[in-house]
Amino acid sequence: MVKFLLKKPVAVFMSTLAILLVGIAAMLKIPTELMPDIAIPEITVQLNYPNNSARDIETNVVRPLRNQLLQVTRLKNIHSETRDGYALLKLNFDYGTNTDFAFIETNEKIDAALQFLPRDLDRPRAIKASVTDIPIVTLTVSQNTPYDALGFLELSEFTQTIIKRRLEQLPDIALADISGFTSPEVLIQPDMAILESLNSSTETLRQAVIENNFELGNLIIQNGIYQYHLKFLNPLKTLDDVRKIPLNIEGKLFQLSDLATVTFQPQLIRGQVNYNGSPAILIHVIKQSDTKVSQLKERLNELLVSFEVEYPQIKIHVHQDQTKLLEVSLSNLKSSLLVGGLLAILIMFFFLKDIKSPVIIALSIPPSLIVSIFLMYIFGLSINIISLSGLILGVGMMIDNAIIIIDNITQKMEQGNSYFEACAVGTNEMISPLITSVLTTCMVFIPLLFLSGITGALFYDQAIAVTIGLFSSLLVSIIFIPVLFLQLRKREFGKKFQLHVKTQNIEKTYKKWFVYFEKNRYIIWFIAIFFALSTILLFVYLPYSKLPEFKENEAVLKIDWNENITISENESRTHLLFQSIEKNKEVIFISEIGEQNFLLQKEQTQTFSQTKIYLKSTNENTLKKIKDQLTENIRKYPSAIFNFNPQKNVFDYLFGSQEAYLTAQVFSRNSLQIPPEENLFEIQNKLKGNFSPIPLNQTALINVDQEKLALYQVEYFALIAQLKAAFDQNFVDDLKGSERFIPIKINYETAQLEKTLLRLQVINKNGTSISVNQLITIRSIPKFTTIYADKAGEYLKFNNDNQAVDANKIIDENIKQFREDSNYGVRFSGSWFEFSNLGGELLFVMLISVLLLYFIMAAQFESLKQPLVILLELPISMGGGLLLLWLFGGTFNVMSFIGLVVMSGIVINDSIIKLHTINLLRKQGLSLYDAILEGGKLRLKPIVMTSLTTILALAPFLFITGLGAELQKPMALIVIGGLGIGTFISLFFMPLFYLWIEKEN
């Protein structure tokens, strides 16, 4: 076949150009995304039930709903978190579940459960998780002028009606999810002195508003032969209409404004957002699933520039730009191509002694890459972070295949063959071992798909991308390179230029060391055993994690003040924390205080006493200083519970665990409910392992004295109405404007709880004012802030985020401690279990890979023993990689495992071709020893060239910073360390071991 192609150079070049043209068209069409578009097997159910306690919601709503949802097909687990007025249920499914069907079934179960739920409860809302739900970018909108409440109210309306709508009008944006805005309300503040003098109450005002805010539907009337639609206009459209509401009290006519102050004001703030200490509105931009990230970024930037010009009175800042991850990956691909190509050219200059071979290398890379992208488009893959990492890995191997073909052709020329025969024979000799090496590398990557859960699904793209890249390179190497080599050799271009480097000295040095190690085999065996033992020890010793640890300049601080404080007090405390660093230009902080209004709320909503703060500094050292300073400030509040976490990127959303490192779940053996609050101290003392305390809040219980109500002839509902009005809960009606409904509320100025109750009066049946304080008693009790439950029922949740603890010891101690307790039991969960399972999974995947490698090589060599010679290199080379990873303080994670896979493929590829060459030489009549020595000399240059190219191309990852570099660093360390040792083993240990086996035979 190769000879046929060599005789048809025009056909080969035209076919190549045609494929390149189609490939370029595919490059323009292929979608670019952050991550592969896969179904995340998770559904979230949210429900709101305002003015109800966590216990009431758990008992009357969440428990029956949870029991109904347990019947959903293929449900793996269900977790619920219930707070006052709100609950969140997360349904986790086995991977591979059709989430569309699961979503439909979940909604069916919710509908079936509605008959058991309170009638005034809004239907719970189900949200299906998706990769595209991750905000592509976050924006903050703030005023350019000093803050005032009404001005911020206008900004909120402007953001909702203009900014949000214009963002969502972009075809690339699915949703602009906003939080931190305020909404208006009409506030009626009664003048109690005037009302009391008129022997009236706030109920009179309430009835007047309702009676004047009627709205009847259309009526149809007939007038002779004609028919008309009559519509009664609602008299209340504006604030002035409310002020002019007429009231007839004891025969005198009043307007509402005579008896009360009527104004617009922001609704009661349940949460807010601050940007560098100033109130702001937070916008999460969610992209469409099929849009190009680069296109979205370009259009969004254009829109933001137009906002700056059109609306100078507002400021919009961009944060947490996830598109940078894709930009970094594309940059890494370009760097790999550039650095790998240049290094390959320089190394080939040195070893092959002419200028044409490096030119062939440079010309072979673009076709390989373009064909790879074309095949990715055909297979329905997108350009994303995962597939790009596969292409980055494939680029180095593309160059390796080209180097091997060119080197073998050059050797045939040096043996006296013509250009044509050298290209034909040199290529044909390498087709079989190259196919084997490509298959072995693919077989090493394919078992990545066996990783459980979403991790294995995500790495499907990487495995396919590497496979496509290798087969594209193989096709280019055996079809395009020989023809190009022949044509360039037959023609002279420019001045003839050759580098006269005496590479014979390198071959003589290799022969000298080979003879030395052959005579002193104990040295080579000592090195091999040392690194093989290092592999076993480091597999046990190295800490496990899903992802590498990033040196971030971003962090998230979560604070629970653990006190019954208001939003304003929470905001005041948060402001005080940052007062000393607000003027620091090196730091940006965004505070999410209290409840947030996001539509896609995947996490439990915050309470009034909780704050989430996003921190960003110019560098890691500045961030550390800020953390220390904030820690010192927070510790001034003894009750506060806080922790710092890295800011989540797209990898954390998908790979990172949502759980603490170790969680103790204490449950009651004798009740469906969690242990009562009064037993919390006893349980905390009994629990071993320094777990964090559970936050409590104080709940005020009002007890109405029914005997006194009867004695003073006060109606119960009148008393409740007065209490609601006093504490800003007296909703009257909506002001039905032309654009929206605005709530109307009646209240009067509130003060301390005790003072408010002392002055509060209620009118009895006889029209006499009775002090409310005489009719009620108040006591305060502690209550759990959150009630947790899963499939097994409710439990108390104690977290331990210290990854240095001995989890096995803590679990064993606590199980023994609670085993004999008849009241309470304990079970454990957390990310520690995931990390423990990860090690076993990775070993299983590696075992599958090794078996597949053995089967392929046994078929290639028609021998059951020869593949063992090559496979023995794996544990030795792994020891070199793991040792370098340990020296740099790394962890064993998914990326370092991929490094092992890549390193194994490269080392094995070199040895496969070397062993194939030795077998060919033996068939040609050379003795065993001479064939091994000659084969080593022939394969010396390509082995050194491919290893040097890969090592030097990855070396920059050890020194540059940034998320992309730190993500690739564990892989680079493994490959560099493994190839360094693996090259030595391939050159000396493998042929000596082969010599020993064949001599025994």
C-alpha cells in the first residue's frame, strides 16, 4: 500500500488538502463549551412555606413528600434540609438514569403528594441539574452615587426591567438569575393617638383599603339591539389614590392621609448583596446549552460596553468568569503544539543531522490536529476542557509517531536503500508496531470510563479525544509523511544544509553502559526493585483527593453568627469585619447576607444570621493575610461559626464533594424525630472526634391566656391581627398598578419587643382598649436552625472538615460509644468515603488496563512471555512518577492518575517498537545478544527523542502558575518522573530482562 501511495504523490496531497478543507469547516462549526453536555443524575425540589417553623414544615410537609419521592425509580438517595419557611430536597440517582424520565416521575410524585400536604402550600418546584446551570459569569450592579434606600429601589427596578431583559435577549444567554434586589410596598403607618381619640383601630383602616380596592370582571349588558361590555375601574392605581381613600368615622368624613402616613418604601429586606461594602445586585449569567462560549463572551462584552456608555449612573463589574478555564485550555493546546513542535524540530536537528526531517515534523502536526477535530465533530463531541485535555495529550503522541517513522526511513537510507525503497520499507516495518502502540495507548485510556459516577462519564470525552488524536496521527504518519519525505528528498530547496553531529559517540556510550550493566546486573536489579517498591509504598502513603489542590487567589467565607440577629445587624457586623481592609485595592469582596432570591437555588437558602462572602485578591499571600485578619475579627463574636473554602470553579461543581470530610449523623432509636434540643449538650459530649457544634436559634413562644380573653371579652382573631400589625406582618391587599402589583401593608413604628407589647392595645367587643401585655405571656426556647433527613429519617448533623484526622479511628470509637445506647445511634457519611473508594477504583481501572495491554501485545508478538518483559516496566516507571509527585507535595488524584496512564502508554510504545526491532533482527539471522545490542542502538535515538520531547514540553507546567497549569501539574510530574526512569529502564533493564528470559528458553 505504501509503495502505491509513494507513486501517487499528487493524489495524496490533493486528498490531504480536501480533508483539511473539510476539517477547517468542521472547526468553524464544532461547538465550544466549558464541559461536556452530560446529564447530572440529580434533581432538586424546593418548597416555600412562609411563617411556619422548621419542625412544622418537616412533620407536615417534608416527611410525607420525602416518603412519596422515595418511590421514584432508580433513586440512589434523598437528602432534605428544612428551615423556618423553607425546605430543600436533593434526589441523587444512579449514573445512567434517564434524568428526563426521572424529572417527569418526580413531578408526578409531587402531584400525588399534594393531597397529603397543607392546602395553602404553593406547589413544590423540581429543578433538574445540568452542566449549563453553572454560571458562566457573575455580574454585580451598583450605584455610582452614594447609597440611599429609594435610589437603590430604583436601581432594583432598572436592573429587573432593563439589564436583566437585555441580557436575556442575547441568543447565547438562557437566564440572567438575579439576587439582592429590593421591591416596593405601600406602607400605611397609623397615627394611633388620632385613632384612639376616635375610638377606632387599625382594623378600620384595613377594611377601608379592602372595600375601596375592588375590581369586578367584565359585565355584558344589552341596550336594545346592542350589547356592551362594562368594566368597573379599580379606583386604587397610584399612591395618591390610596391617600385619598374616604372613611366615615362617627359621622365625620376623613381621608386615609388624615389618619395615617402613606408612603412607598422597600419591602422588608430578607437578604442583600454588598460589593466592597456597598449595596449591589448580583447577576448569575446562565448560557444556552448549544452556544459557543467564545461567541457568548464576545457578545456579552459588547453589551457591557454599551451599558457603560448608555447608563453612566451605574457600575457593572464582572467576576468569576468561568470562560477563562476554556481560554486556558485552548492556550495550553497552542503552547503544547508550539513548544512540542519546536522541541521536536530542535531535537531532530541534533539527532538526524538535516533540515528536511524537522520540516516534515512541522508540516505533519496541522493535518493530524485538523483531522482530529473533524473526527470529533463527526462523533458529536464538542471543544471543552475535558476533550481539549485529551487533544493536548494526543499532540505529544502525534509527534512521537512522526519521529519514529522519519527515524526508521533515515536508517534505511543509511543502510544504502534508495529514497523510494527507504520510504516504503521503513514505513512498512513500523506499521504493525505503531498500530499496536496506538491500540495499547487507547486501551489504557478506555478503562477511565469505568470510574464510577459522573467522573467516568466526563472522561468519556477525553478517552475518545485521545483515541481520535492517535488514529489521526497514525494515518498521517503512514500515508502523508512517507510521501512528503520522498518528495522533499528528491527536490532541493534553498541551500543544502546539514548538521554534522557525531551521534555515533552516543551509540558507543550506550553500548559501553549496556555491557557494564550486563556484567553488573545487581545494580540494574536494585534500581528496578527500589522504584517498584516505591510504587507500592507511595500508593499507600500519598493522600487521595479528586482534584489537585489549587493555589487560589479566591476564597469563600461562610459565617453563621449563631444568634437571633436581624438582617441589618448581620450587615453591620459584616461591614465591621471588612472596615480595616475596605481601602485595600488588592482585594474585592462580595457579601451575600441573609436569604437570596436566585431562581436556580441549588444550595440551602441562608438564614438572617448567615453570610456568604466571596473574596478575591491579587495574589495568594495577600489572600492569606486577609484570611488571618478576618479570622481574628470574627473570633470577637464567641458564638460565630465560620469556615473558609476555595471558590468553586466548574471542576468543583462537577467533581467536588458537597459534603464535609467526615459527618456524624446522630439519630433517635425510639422516634421519627431528631433528639430534642435539651439533649444536644449530652450528645456533643458523647461524640468523639472534635466535630463542629450545631447552631441553634432562640424562638419566642407566645402563649395566649384564653381565660383572660374571655374575661376581657377580646376576640382571638382581633388579638392576632394586632400582633401581626405590630410586627410588620399585616398584609392588606395589592395596589394593582399598570405594570405590577405592589403590596399594601399597615404597621406602625416598631421598637423593642417588650416596649411594643407594653403600648399595644386591642379593642374588645365593648369598644374598650385592652393592653395586649395582659393577655399573653412570652418565653424563649432554643430550636435547631436546620432539620436534616435522608432515606433512613431525621438526624443531627455534626461535621468535621479536618482532613488530617484518622477517620477510621473516629468511626470505630463512636460506633463503640453509641452501640450500647438505647436512645441514640450514629452513622457516618462524608467525602472521606469517596476518597477511600477512589483508591480502590483507580487500582481496579489500572488492573483492567494492564490486562488489555497484555492481550494486545500477546497478539502482536505471538508470545505469552514477551509482553511480560514490557509490562514489568510499568510498576518501575510508576515509582519514578509517584516519587516526583511526592517530592513536590502533590496528592494522588484523577489528574495524577491520567499522568500514570499517559506515561505508561509512552513508555510501552517505545518498548513495543524496540522489542519488535529485536525480533526482526533475530529473524534476519543475528544472534540473541547481537540482536539485542543492535536493536538497542537502532531504537536509541527515537526513544531518547520522544522522551526528551515529552519531558521538555511538560516541564513549563512545573513553574508557571494559574488554574490551568496547576490542574495539569500532577499529570506533568507523573509523566516527567515516570519517563525519566522509564527511558532508563527501556534502554537497559528491558533488553537485559529479555536476554535473561530468552536464555532460559
